[in-house]
Amino acid sequence: MALQLRSLISKSGQLEVSLASVPVPAPGPDEVLIRIEGSPINPSDLGLLFGAADMTTAKASGTPERPVVTATVPEGAALRAMTARLDESMPVGNEGAGVVVEAGSSPAAQALLGKTVAAIGGAMYAQYRAVPVAQTLLLPEGATAVDGASSFVNPLTALGMVETMRREGHKALVHTAAASNLGQMLNRICMKDGIALVNIVRKPEQVDLLKGMGAKYICDSSAPTFLQDLTGALAETGATIAFDATGGGKLGGQILGCMEAAINRTAKEYSRYGSATHKQVYLYGGLDMRPTEFVRNFGMAWGMGGWLLFPFLNKIGPAAAEVLKQRVASELKTTFASHYSKEISLAEVLDLGTIAVYNQRATGTKYLINPAKGS
Amino acid sequence: MALQLRSLISKSGQLEVSLASVPVPAPGPDEVLIRIEGSPINPSDLGLLFGAADMTTAKASGTPERPVVTATVPEGAALRAMTARLDESMPVGNEGAGVVVEAGSSPAAQALLGKTVAAIGGAMYAQYRAVPVAQTLLLPEGATAVDGASSFVNPLTALGMVETMRREGHKALVHTAAASNLGQMLNRICMKDGIALVNIVRKPEQVDLLKGMGAKYICDSSAPTFLQDLTGALAETGATIAFDATGGGKLGGQILGCMEAAINRTAKEYSRYGSATHKQVYLYGGLDMRPTEFVRNFGMAWGMGGWLLFPFLNKIGPAAAEVLKQRVASELKTTFASHYSKEISLAEVLDLGTIAVYNQRATGTKYLINPAKGS
């Protein structure tokens, strides 16, 4: 038997997060069994972990080895949004890494026995996880599970943004929440590939952080000159596509408006429908939980939409996706290095004080779960 | 010399609409000279006619034959949005129809001499207009200039919506401000072609109007049950694309949210990223001048964007566009019939009382300008 973290929301609106004891899975012919030694808490994991629960109502119970956290999901829209998962105990954890301790009969599976691999597929907040070989990535010689724990979500998301930019015909891009782990990674990719990147951050100290990492265009949305700064950077780079992690509030629309203003600096004649250049903002996160709001001051050639890694990978197909994965492996300790402020055990994931830190989703408070660590 | 309506916004923020006396243009080899006898006031024309001026400040001056209307454009964002047209006297009027009174030397131009044609290309609020043959549409035998005055903007926009729906892989569509001239036209196209159309209107009497025209799905956004009604219609029709004339406010987002709810009625398992079905709303107008606002309760597979007729026609190419135009000609008096509440002269366009009516952009107050009519 082995531990697996579970999140359950009952029909009555009660969230319960706990550790379940489950059988160690047996790998199928083309699967490997991984002893997980590192799994990051990504913003996308928090959504599944706590759902729409109001975590200010969180209470601890259980024992030190088997802690339980309960909290209330507000009635109404919040609870309704959870309809499809009610009364289903759900495993959590998008990605992780560890050592292959058992392998199916296929040559591809057997080749991984004893190796350290990264994997994607959910249910990684567990001591053991069996996954198809296709959902793993063999880490390069010398890379540990900690090095490889975040090999999928952030690296492929950052590479996917650059790939989307290229495929949709843009020459430079904008990223918000740019001081995040993902943002720093995207900055390293763009520096390496010679792509102009406009980094939008929310605090002056984040400007310094990115500057220290060699970023050229950094706009602080808390500065009174933000819109002018952004328009200037957009005019200089020609960026007409943005990836916005905040989702809510006015930022997405402001980016479109500044893009239009930057384009119009060199416009030759008046068009009442705005510039003919298509401007695109993808909302790939929801750090800002407010409604999204914009004034339509950017003409008619614009788009806003959701962007998500897996549909993107499906769209480009397995061969193109494999190219991206191999780049991650070969630059794992440089371009795609992740940093964690703390490594915690499965039991510590359920500690109220610890939750209060990692659930902030704040830059610099990224936690790594190590299910092999005793609590 | 002939009369041409002009709109001018000065750097100081003063709008002046007047009638200019301009030389009758001479058609080029592949052009025809049209004596305009009908040109509609479309919402898209009002944007150019009055710009960002505050029409509550409008004042009349000039003579009965040469009236002048002046108004103030508020300083700040409103005036800045007009930058590219400041101090340029602009002709107005997207489309119109009339008799070809002079033709260039090309056989195509000569073939139109004496015929009644519709035309697109701006500057139609004028007694005479020379346009390339490619921008005209020969009206069928027996059709008058009044019948053909609105042959381009509304008919091609409505056909373009259906064509966009097909090309983007949707099977039914949603339209807002559905009781408008354009909306009635779209309803006739969909009934003829057997396409399910969800009509969103703003008043109970518009429900009756569309019902009387055979529309099957009509949702009144002023009804307390609007969101349920809309979700029901979306579930029944499977519509996953919408064309929204209002642009501002919450309607666009509500449509996406109801689409997601309709899809989830039959969802088999919970996905924290929402349904995988792409949901699209195109904002093609701005009847609601408030900011656009939405809560992101529709997963990640969604898009919102601008939609405009001419970029669409460019995208599909001249051959596909010609097919649409020929359909307009052959169904001009049935599917594509337009109705006007009043026919006015060029001078009457500048009458303050008249402006107060047609500038409401309200359903049932569509005016037709007849520049051949004495004032």
C-alpha cells in the first residue's frame, strides 16, 4: 500500500483533502511504475486541490501522519461550478519525477527500468504512479528527480507560447506575471532564440529581478507610466501577441489597446475600424479572479481566447511535441531549470500554515512535494 | 458640380458636418459614374459621420439648402481616438445604388450604362459617385435603387456570418440585436438554408416580431429567465458560435457561459479546464458602448474577437465573395429585402430633429438617403 493525496468536494459543499492508502499500481505492458521523488505545486494543481473552497474557512483534523483539511465551498455559483466533480474523490498533481522501479514488458518500458524520468498525467501527489511510456521523459545523465520534477507544464507551456507566436505569424511576444518561474523560463528561451519579449510584472522589485536575468523589455503595471511604457516597448518590438496569466481585470484589454496605439504610431491613413494588423491576447491563467473587462479601443482586428497546453500539443501533433520535449531534456539544467522555495512531504501539503504560503500563488513561493520524504 | 456630404473634426475637437459642392467625377476606364438614388444610414456610417462627438451638444447653422451641424468632441480619450482623421474633411456613406449615367471605356463598364446598380466603397452620401466595376452589383430586372441600396453591407455581413460558421466548423449560430434589419435577413437566410439560429433580442415586442417571421429560437435578454432560456436554446441547437452586435456589457460573456453550460449538460466526466469544445463569440458592432465584461465560467476552449466584413471577404477571396454577391442579386426582393422607416434628402441628414431619430440606432428607425431628392 502507498499514500496518495485526494481532494473531495461533497454535494453539501464541504471540501476534504486527505491522504488515502491505495495499492501500489502494477504497470501495464507499455507502462512504467515510478517512485515519485518530486512533484511541483503549480497554479493549475491548486485549482483541483482546493476547488472553489474558501480557504479562510480551512480547518485541520486527523493525525500527524494522516492529516485532513476541510473547508467550505460557498453556495451558489462557486459550488455549481464544481457540479461535475461532486462526491468524487480526486487524485491531484499534474507532473512529477522519480525513479522507475518496475516496468512493463515492452522494450520501451524495460529500457527505462532504474532510470530517473519525468512524467505527466495527474495523480502525481502520491508515493507511486504508473504511467504510459509516452507520458514520460527520460532525464539526461546526472539529472535528479528534483531537477526534472517540472519538466512538462512550465517548459512546454513556455515553448508552446513561442511556437504559437511563430505559427500565428507574430514576431515578438508579451508575457504577464513575467517574474514567475514560467516567466523566467520564457525569458531564457527568448534570449537564447533571439526573440523580443515584453515582460509585464506587478512590482518594482520584479523589474530588478528580470533585469538581473538579462531581460530587455520590462514594464511594471504598478507604475503610473505603465501604459506609455508598454506602448513604447510594443512599438519597439512589434509584438502583437500576448500570453496573460492574470486573466481577470483590465490587463488583457490594456495590452490590446497599447498594441493598437503602437501600430498607429506609424499609420499612414485613418481607418475608423482601426489597424488591419491582427492583435491577439491569450488568457492562459486566472491569477486575477475578478471579471475580465476591456474598452474596445483597439479596432476590429483582435482576438482574445483561452490557451491551454494539452489542446495545443494535440493541435501540433506528436512529432512536433516530441521536438519540444527533447529540447526540454537537453536544456533541463539551464533554460528549463526550476527553483523551489521549499521541499515538503505529502503530510506537509495538508498543514494549514504551509497551505497559507503556497496557496498565495505568489512569485518566489513555489513548493515541491517529495512523497518519498517522511513527514 | 454636385453635392457631397462631408464630416470634419478639427484638432480643437469641433465636429462639422456639411454639404460640399464638388466636381462630378469622371469615371476611369474600368469605372462607372452612378447617380445615387438610395444610400442607407447603417450603424457603421454613423461612426464616421459623427465620430466621437457628443451629439447632445449639436447645433444647426448654415442655410436650408446648405445646412451645417456642429458638435463638440469631448477632450481626452474620445478626441485622441480621432487623431488620424483630425482636420481631414471626410466623405461618408458605405454603400448605395443608382443609375449608371456614364461609363469608362472597358466593355464591363460599358455594359452597365443606363443600368441600375448597387455599389460599395464609401462617399455614397453624394449626388454622384464613380466606382470601379468590381465594386458594383448589377441589380436584377425590375429592381429599383431603393431595392438595391443595401445590397452589400447587411446582406454580405449576414451571409458572411453563416459562411464563417461553416468554415470554422460550427453547426448552428447565435445572433444578438436579432430584430434588426440585419437580424431579420439572417433569420431568412437560416430558414431558407435549414440552419438553426438562436435570436437574442432586447424587448418582448421583438420576440413577437421575429416569431411572426417564423423564427424558432428567440431569447429576450430583458426576461428574468434569459440565461436559462438561452442555455436551453443552445443545448437544443448545438450552437457554439455567436455574432454580437452589442459589443459592450456582459452579453458576449453570458453567451459563452451558456454555451459551456449547454455542452456540460451532456458531459460524461469532470474537467477542471471546462469542455474541450471551442466556443466563439465575434463582436461585430458596438451598440452597447460600455466596456466589455465577462466572468470566465466557460473553461479554456473559447475565443472572442472582432469580426468585420471586408477582412472576411479578403480572407475568402474574390471567387467565394462573388458567389455571395450573386446570391444577394438573385434573392434581392425576398431574403435580402431591406425596410426603411423614412427616405430623406442630403440636406435632411443635417436636420437636428432627424438626427435625433436615426442616430438612436434603434430597431425600426432605419433611414434611407436619396441624394436625388430635393430638400
